[in-house]
Amino acid sequence: MTVSVGEPVENFTAEATGGAPFRLEDYRGQQVVIYFYPKDSTPGCTTEGGDFRDNIDAFAAANTVVVGVSRDGIKSHENFKAKQGYPFELISDRDEAICRQFDVIKLKKLYGKEHLGIERSTFLIDKEGRLAREWRGVKVPGHVDEVLAAARDLND
């Protein structure tokens, strides 16, 4: 079942950086930004993560937790997080269960070849665990500012 705006987001537990599993239900009472990105240590993904990193205090002030998701493994995530100084956790979704829940696996073209990959997407979950906003097919420049504005509006 994929999530829809206004509907509750089904809880999930997943392997994450930081040594403990990420459980969505642990964040009830806070807003959660889940951003899906294609691959660790690639230019667009590094920039997007850096934009979230650089605004993490503003997200915290808006009672909002940020977490990134890709299909990379934990070792890759730990290295990427450390190298970029990300103050938030990265979730490893190797079996694509969370990607399917949010319907972000899409047919993409790279150098003329088609493959299935993560469509850069962001989701804002409210304090009660309902999907409040979604952004699909994200372009990185200015995106984090838009997500932060939505988190602040939702918190008012």
C-alpha cells in the first residue's frame, strides 16, 4: 500500500546509521521529513544532503526530524554521513520496502539505458503520523527551503 496525502503513514523499521534501527513510530509528536535520494556520494545527492544539513537547526526549531533514504548499504551510508557531516540518520533500504511504500522506484534513463531507480522525492509527515506533503521528481536547488517552509507552516 502506498501512502497518500492526508492518510496515516504505516509504521516501518529499518536499518539506519547511528547504530540503532529507525522506527517511524518513535517520532510521533514530531514532524518527520523523509527524503529519498538515488545514491550516496553523487553530486546531486551530496548537495541535497548538504542543504538539509545546513538547515538542520531550523528544522529542529520547527519540531521536525530529517532522515534520508537510499538503497545503499549501511557501510556506504556511514562513510557518506561522516564525510559530509550530516547530523541526521540515513536509512538503508536495500530490499526497497520503504521505497515501495512511498512509490519512489521509477523507470529512469541513464546514457540511453533504462533502469529502475529512486526518483528524488521528499515527504513531510505530521505529528500524528499522517502524510502532510509530498514532493516528487525533485530538483535540488531551492528544494530544502520549500520543505522547511512547509514544516514551519504545519507547525503553526
